[in-house]
Amino acid sequence: MTRRTGCVARAAGCRPLAFAWAVAFVAALVLPGSAAWAASTTAGSDLAPAEKLLFMTTHMSGVEAQTELDYAFNLSGPPAKINDTVRVLVTSAANAKSDAHITDRSGNVEVSGEGLPCNPVILYFLEHDIAEMEQLTGGQRRYFQRRVRLALAAGPPITPVVMDVGGKPVKAQKIVIQPYLDDPNAARFAQYVGKRYTFIIADEAVPGRVMSIHTEVPGANNDFAHPLQTETLSFTGALHSLVPPPAKPGQPAPVKSPQAPRASR
């Protein structure tokens, strides 16, 4: 049985991660599944640069089959403090078949990125965030999805930055959004109006290109120096040439590569 994503979302009995999440960003939340995606791609040239960078970029280019990308996941409450490791197993080269497997401390997490070239860990993080917002505020999942989508569609700046990866400088791009500022319904969840999302997308030097995704809920008087809550997903490394899944009955067992495992950061 596929298990649901962890942390607060799991306690709320959240739905499995689905392709509808990606649709919520690049479409208008009016059609479910692949039909909505097909409709949205006809207007792909109208997507904002931030949307293209996060969802329409081939982040997995150059990542070999049977590579595991590891991410540290940290939530500094409330309602809880969580430290976890999120693993993305790339089973087809460059994730060309959209068949990467994601696991966290709860086990397998269903993320369908069919038709999207992006790193599915972005969808994992955002779906978890939306489920958390739904539980903490009593609001509707689609409402929060739409606010984030609109914030990205509004054309936020993409800022060049240089990150340190294993002691080496790596070029990256940063996107910062605050989806709930000027929200006409903000009074219903005033504590989260200033919530800030920061995405760091690196160049090809980082496998999967997702360097980090970070959210912050400011403290009293919009104090980001003393946040009420922070949540961070950050790349920690990759394991290459892992053993493929067990062969089906009647097929020869897979042969372990002499290179496996090998960590790179």
C-alpha cells in the first residue's frame, strides 16, 4: 500500500500527492488530471519565467538511471518539530519516463509528475505545504494552491546567486514569493499572511538542480528574524549506480554495479 506523506499532513489524513497539484500551478484549477495539463500547455509561452523555471525546466537532465537524490527536510514547529530525509530514486535516465520514486520517513509517497520535466521533489514539498496550510487554518487546499500559483504567475524576480556546494561555488537562481499578502481573505488566517517561500534552483552542477526550498512564517510584527515556523528542504547529496529493483519472477537477478554506492555533494 502506498503511504501518505509525513509530518502534519499525515496526521490530517491528507490525500495522496497527485498530478492535480502541478495542474493547479500551470492551469487554472478547472480541469482534473492530464486533460487540464493538455489544455494548459497550449498557452505554455504565456507562463511566467518563475513558473517555467520551477515546473517546465528539465531539472533531471544528466542524472543517470538508478541515482538517488537525498534531501534533508526540517520543520521547526508549531505544531511539531520534524527532521526527515526525503529520497528521490531516479529509475529512468533524466527521469524521462516520469517514474522517479519518492520516500520519506512514512515510506513511499505517491507523486505523479506525468508530462512535467521538473524535479518531482518540488511537487512533494509544495503538496505537503498546502496540506499543512489546510489543516492549520481550516481553509481549502485549492485556495492555497491558487494563491501560490498566482504569486508565481505574477512574475516575481529571478535573482542570480552563488551557493557553496562542497566548498565549490555554484551558480543558482532564487525566487521569493509571499502568496498571502494583499489576500482579501487574509483575515481568516492572519498568522500566515506574511509567509514567505524561497526557491533556490542551481545549475547542472547539482543533480536534480533543486538546491533548497524554504518557507518562513514571521513572528509578531512581521519579524522574520524570529520566525514562528520554518520549513526547509535542502539537497544533501546523490548516490549513483544503485542496485535496480528486484527482477520479476523468472528473470535473472540484477547485478550490482561496482561503482555503487558513491556519494557526491
